[in-house]
Amino acid sequence: MEYRVLPHGGEKISVIGLGAGSLSGTEKEMTAAVETAIENGINYFDLAPSVVEPWYAYANAFAGCRGRIVTQMHFGAVYKGGKYGWTRDLDEIKRQIAWELDLLKTDYTDMGFIHCVDDTEDLDEVMEGGLWEYMKSLKAAGTIRHLGFSSHNPDIARRILATGLIDLFMFSINPAYDYRKGTYAIGEVAERAALYRDCERMGVGISVMKPFAGGQLLDAKTSLFKRPLTHIQCFQYALDRPAVMTVLPGVRNMADLKTVLRYAEATPEEKDYSVIGEFTPQDATGICVYCNHCQPCPMGLNVGLINKYYDLVLAGDEMAKSHYQKLPVRADACVQCGHCESRCPFHVKQEARMQEISGYFAAHL
């Protein structure tokens, strides 16, 4: 396993970490998967599963090796009733973090992350509602070793980075979200690329979520590129971005873990993702790539983020339902004005798409 050194702190972090969002099975099976990951050199673990059960597997697997692992805990992810939820209520967050630390038999987390900040209103609540001050106090006390956050929004990321207190943050990086060809700047690529470079300059690391675009890139039917990429190609793409420390694929079971671990032995040919340079913008016609060229929406919809959360839900990401529900304006607010469709470089039928998304979440939330 290859390791990279966190600029602020010096911890060695495995380039392949482990996401907890999809881990499932019996406690024994989940524990075995995490133990196998550790035995094979994975030492970085994102602790935000979609249900509470994986927490017990992590507690089992981490016993006796706390000093060898790096934990990424999320302040805002809660598990009332056993299922993942999202809150900014400070008392709920305090109870959840206390439970997590007690379960893992530790008095600190290596990374304390503000959980999923994607819009200005939410960020203002974090900064003014007591959560950020609480996290800074834990940092001063040593309960948090490094402050961080997770986000899908470059603008929000820059506002938090401007505090000067961030050592690492979690961001979604893959060839689809960064897609660019010819005169198009799809996926706000220039802004994203500048963000990666600025993080590198500032000494802020990035942990990568959604390396496969919620699984879409692995299937020719759903891939933006009309053909599948491999897990290894997606890993290498993310690891080649400036400031990236580790990629955090979600694994469901031991079989998924073995697929992930193949990266450690992959050949240069297997890691080569240059095939994406062969694709043209027309390959993406009719597919939303979340570029937000359609903005601003007269009704205030974040069309790209609504599409992203919907696609992730369809790909099996249960946590995306809660992210969608937290949006201040959702698909049902669409008035079918056509503004977004007139500006979309990929000719996505967003009016019909918003009706589809609204209907889906009305039935499943």
C-alpha cells in the first residue's frame, strides 16, 4: 500500500481508504472486512455509514490497533432509530460524538469534519449556531486532531478554507464531475482544478468521495462516457489531482474490498485512464453532468445538485436521500419555465427530469 503524508500533522495516510456508507452483512462479516482492510495496509476510515450497525464492526476491528488507524468522524451525521440522519442541533451532535468515541474506546478522532456543507444558509448555521465553536474547542482540547469538512460545492469549500483552520476536507472527484473537452468547461472544471491547486498550495489535503460517480462510471449504461471505466482507472484519476491524500470507495462486503485492494498491485497499464481523452462533448448529450451552466434558476433550484442526489440514490446511495431532503429548494418547486433547458450544453430535458425527481422523492421520503 502506498501512503501520503498529511502536510499539517505528518500522518501517513493510505492512498486507498475505506468509506462506510455501504458496508453491510452480519457484524462478523463486516468486522472481517474491516480487519482485512487493515491487514492489507488501509489505515484511513471514513465513519459515516448509512445505518448504525457498521459502527460495531469498526469498534471490533479497531480494538488494539487505534494508533495504527486514522479516523474521519462527521459532526452532523446522527443515528437516531439506527438509521443515518443529518442534523445541526448541537446537543444531538454532542451526544452522537460522545457515543462514537465511547464505542471505539478512544478519546480522540484524527479528523473532525463538519458534515456535508453544500449551501450558504447551512454554512451560516454551522458558523453562527455553535457547531464550529464547539469543534474548535475540541481541537484545542485534543479530542479532534485535525479540523475538516465535507462538501460538494467549490464556493462553500473556499469559504471554509478561508478560516485557515482546515487540514483536510472531503470532496467528490471523478472524471465525470471534472469532465471537459474542447471549448466546454463541463462540471465547472476550471473552478474545481483551481480549488485542488489552491489546497495543495495551502497544505490542505483532500479525501475523495464518489470516485465512481456513485457507481455510474463502472457501467456502460450509466457512464457519461458511454463505456465503463475500471475501479483502478477511477482511483488513479482521483489520486493524480493536486492535494489528494486518499480515495474512499464505499464497500459493501469482502468481495468489494478485494476489488478495491487490486489497486495496490495494478500495473501502469491498468492505471492508465487516458481513454477519457477520446470522448467528445456529444457523448454526454441528454445526460446531466451537474455543470450548473443552467444557473441561475428563477425559482432558486440548484439543478445540478438535485440531479446529482437523485442519480446517487438510484445508484444505491441511501445517504443521498437525506442530502436531497436538506436542500432548501427541491424539484417540486420547478415551474417548468424552460430557463435551464435553454442554457444546457447537453440538451438535458430538465423540466421532465424535475417532475420525475419530484415524483420519486414524494413516494420514497
